[in-house]
Amino acid sequence: MSTSHELFPADELVASIRAYNPKTNEDLIRAAYEYGRQMHEGQFRHSGEPYFTHPIEVARILAEQHLDDATIITALLHDTIEDTRASYQEVASTFGDEVAMLVDGVTKLTNLQLSSTETKQAENFRKLFMAMSKDLRVILVKLADRLHNMRTIKAMRPDKQAQKARETMDIYAPLAGRMGMQWMRDELEDLAFKVLNPEGRASIMRRFITLQREAGDVIERITGDMTTELEAKNIEAEVYGRAKKPYSVWRKMQQKDQGFSRLSDIYGFRIITGSEEDCYRVLGAIHQRWRAVPGRFKDYISQPKSNGYRSIHTTVSGRNGRRVEVQIRTRQMHDVAETGVAAHWSYKDGVRGENPFAVDPVKWISGLTEQFDAEEDHEDFLEAVKLEMYSDQVFCFTPKGEVVKLPRGATPIDFAYAIHTRIGHACVGAKIDHMRVPLWTRIKNGQSVEIITAEGQTPQATWLEIATTGKARSAIRRALREADRERFVKLGRELARTAFEHVGKRATDKVLDTAAQQLRLKNRDELLARMGSAELTAHQVVQAVYPDLAPDESDEISTERAVIGLSEDQQPHRAPCCQPLPGERIVGITFRGEGVVVHAIDCEVLSDYEEQPGRWLDLHWHTGKHKPIYPVTLDLTIGNDAGVLGRICTLIGEHKANISNLEFVDRKPDFFRLLIDVDLRDAEHLHSVMLALATESDVASVERHRDPQRARSPEKH
């Protein structure tokens, strides 16, 4: 990417397009280049460069994807209707209706405030999907536009950088992934990560450098090993290796709650073959030579993703026991894997790509929007959109052998609602591969799932914490809302009365009607029901009517109101076995004397209460800022050197965390193992402390310590 103020010549752009599309309309490309240059004359970017350098770079990004002339011309003109004297009619008469419609579509997308409030954001997501349904190329231009803006984001104000980076991480990166453009998703995430957490990214980069220094060029050695193995089996294939992007590594560390030193598969390898048959021959050769890691095999060739993605994924233990991820696919599958839905418009040797694996964009977008059209509720729609965009599918089977696609992490509850809402509502249990399992069990690829139903059964509030799909959660929420509406309305009225009195106002019917209207809800009862069910906070309701009087949510939340979902006479007690933190999914178990023990949703102690659903409570942490008063036990192994323990304690203190207890559990000549109780705010605070410890060179390992033996009822507190 050029950093000079000289414009990228039109000749070079045309030459890059002609290389893959000799039949390109060169005159029209040059005319669009000249028109865009004239329209943006005198405009400059934050960096001081002429503004037109930006549309040129967007066009270059799309040319690298071998896209059609209309998309390239749209890129050159995408800001003209919004930012210059150009009009829709003028663009249409000069460059045709197709280009004018695309430019107009990009302009409308640019004006959508996708990172605004939840309700507004949901409406804008609907508009985004409507724009996509008209012509997906609008989104391709917008993604390329965002990619170049992220590449040059350093010229913006720090607050603007943070806003754009968060929007990129929440919306544009997962959208690129959902469209199958994985390379773009990876780069967008990493550029946003660089802005949002520069220290975290830098620490991972340092670890990579250290690893390379210690182990040498691992990629080159493993690539060589794989090539030798395939040649020995007379399989023609190309092998490529790479280290995963820093954000991809960071995400794995967060998901697995592990430090860098304990992470495996930080290297990825891609094997491109000549035929589908060779893909499976390669798989056999790799598994014969290296040990396959159980549970890490996915066959997206026999079960493609909805965006056309096909590939075999497996993870094996390579040199020195180091895990590596391997993706195996043909050249045509690889082309779709690189460009996703965009493959439909890509050219090769002057001909529109006839890739049999390229998905029809019309079918793709209709399938994506179909399930959202039924959602009347704005927030349900938004949740469903985000879940769908972030999803990575698993394939399971009904007892009759029919395939059901679900997102990764789905449970039998999600499976039941995927079959039919009626089946979901009546679910009382499940069998996976003919074995009875708890409803919170995560379904894995290839498993057979059977739902057990009973008449009279109704959805339980705890199912909201178990379900992961938007469809299941929407159906459960609707059913709960109807069943508990009267109770929630009564509770909501009391919450509203207290909240408005707190700012010196009264919660009259007129005030509540106004709040409902502002929040785009049907009526005041709907508003009160949502307050009572904790879907709306009192702060949001007060702010809707009296924005200047609403209390500052940045105030720290007291322990009395930290947990939502308890009655006035119920006291919450954090379970010492799993030590749940604000930000984590939780449930409550009731005990005699009205005490409630709060557990993390994945606490293994909960299986003791599986047959007692009446004791379970659906709880949530308050979403505001919590006090650093929640102890969590960390299991550390550190080098036995002078000053190490002091540095560890200082490091924890620098992250605004207090050490409340420290216990040595093992002392060896070269290392100590110890348990440290650290007082924290929330799950995010925990991750930042653990990452800081994991990057410390004298820390061999750091894990969160959970002890089921410490479970006890509130009477014993």
C-alpha cells in the first residue's frame, strides 16, 4: 500500500484487472477513475493524503479478489454521491443503472450507525440485510472500504479509533467470516485487536518471537515433513504453513482459559490437492504419519457450510508433540474458501468463475434472512443475527438419520427447537448416542440426538442459560414472558416506581407510556414485563424519558444488587467450588432458609441437582461496573529464583487486583507451585490478570483453580 501522496495510476489498476479479466471494459474503468479523482479534488484524509487514494485502495483490494468491473467501478465511486457534488442520476447516466444502484447501496450502508443503541442497532441490521438481499456486492465494497480504513486507522483520534475497531470486531469481521472471506475476517480482527488491546497483541507477538528463537523455523520443518510424506505416497499436493494471527491465538487463550505456553495448534497448515479423492488420500497419509487429536476432525466436504466452504480439518501431534491444525481441500474449494460468497462474481481468464462450489448469493442471503423475518422483537432479531454471524456449525443426526445443522456449542435444547418449537417446549430430557445426558451437554459433530418429551412440560427459565441459538432463546423467552407476564408486570411496576422516585419523579401511566414509545415497545405492560424479567434495566427506562436525570451507570454496583433474579428475602452466596464472576453465565440453587448458592453454568457440582429442577433459579449478573471484591483462586507454577514471587505479586497489583491469600502446594528445587486468591471485578478482569501472568517469563503455567470438594450450602457459610 502506497504511503506517498502520489495517486496510484489508472494504468496500474487497469493492468491488474486485465491480468484476470482480459475482456474488462478499460475505457469505463479509466472514466470512473478520472470521474472519482475530479469529484474528490481538494479533499484530504486525516493522514493528509488526497482523499481519492482511499477509493483507489478499495478498488485494488477488490481487484485482488478478481471481481467484476461493476464492483471495481463502484469502489472508485463509492463516496461520490455522499461526499461530493455527484448525483445518483449523473452516475447512472455515465456508468449505468447497475453501478449507480451499487454506489447508492454503499452510501446507505455508510449512513447506518451499526454501533448505536440495541434497538436502533437491530433496525439497522435489518436494513443491512435488506441491502445485502438486493445485491451482495454492496457488502463486498463496504468490507473492502472498512479494511482499508482499518489499515490506515492510526491517523484518526484515539476515541474514533476505539469506536471503529469495536464496530469492526462486533459486526464487519464476523460478517466477512459468515460470507466465507476468512482472510478478510482474520485481518479485520487483528487490526481491531491492535487498537483495542495493543498490550495483549504485543505480548503474543513477543511470545511468537521467543518460540521461533527457541524452536527455530517450525513451519518450514513441518511443511518439509508433510511434503516428503505425500511424495512417498505418490500424492501430488501443495503444502503451505503459517502461524495463526495474534487475535486468533488470543481468542483461543480466552476460550480455553489457558496461557500461551499451554496453547497448542498455534500453527496452521493447508494442503491443496488436485481432486476430492486426493483430499481423503492426504488425510489418510497425515493420520498414518502423525497421531490425530480426538474430537478435532471436521469434514466440511461431505457437509459443506452454508456459504459454500468445503474443506477437511484435522489436528495432529507433530514434531516434539506440538499440535498443528491441517486443512485439506482442492484448488476450486480453496478459491471459494478464500473469497467465499464473492466467488460468484470473480473472473478467471476473462470468464465469470464457473466454480461448482461457489454458493448462489441469492439462495445464501434468503436462507440467512428467512429465520430473522419471523422475529417481531428487535432485540431477539439482533441476538439471532449476531449468533448466526459468529456461528461455526456442528452436524448431528435425528434418530431417523436426518442431518441437523447447529452452531458450535449447541445443546439438546437447541436441537429440540431446531426440530420444532412444540418439541422444544415439551422437552424433559435427551439422549446422545443412546445415552441419557443433561440438557446442558454440548453436542459434537456426528452425534445422534433424541429428545424426550412429556405432556404438560413448559420451558424453564434456566434453559435461557443453556440454549445458544437465537431461535431457541427467542422461543423460550416468548413462552416465559407469556407464562410469567403477570408476575413480571407486577415486579416491573415496583422497579419502575423505585427508579423514578430515585430521580424525584413519579412512574405515572403517562410516563410509562412515553418510555414504552421511546423504546419502541407495544405498550406500558410490555415495558413493565421486560423490566420484571431483567431484559430492560431501570436505568434504560428512566433514561428514555429523563435522559438528563438518569443516574450514571459508571458507578460501581453494590453487592446487594449484583445478582438479578432473586426475590427480596433471598440472599445470594457465591459457590466456592466454581467461584463465578460477573460476566459469566450463572444459575442459583435454593437451600433451606431462603439462601441461594450462585454457580457458574458449567460447574460440575450442578449435576448433583439435575433431578431437582424446582430448586434452580435463572440468575444474571448486573451488567454495570462491579467492585473488585470477588475472590478467584489461581494455580501458578513459577521458577524458584530470587525475586520471582515479588514480581508476580507486583504484577497482580498493577492490574488493580488484591491478593487475599497465598498457599504453597508444592516446592521443588527448580520451581514452586502455589494457589493465590485474587480479588477481581469480573471475568474480563480475570482474563487480563491471567494473560499478564502468562506473559511473564518466570511463570511456567497459570490456570484458574476450581475445586468441586469445596461446594457447600449457604447454611454452612
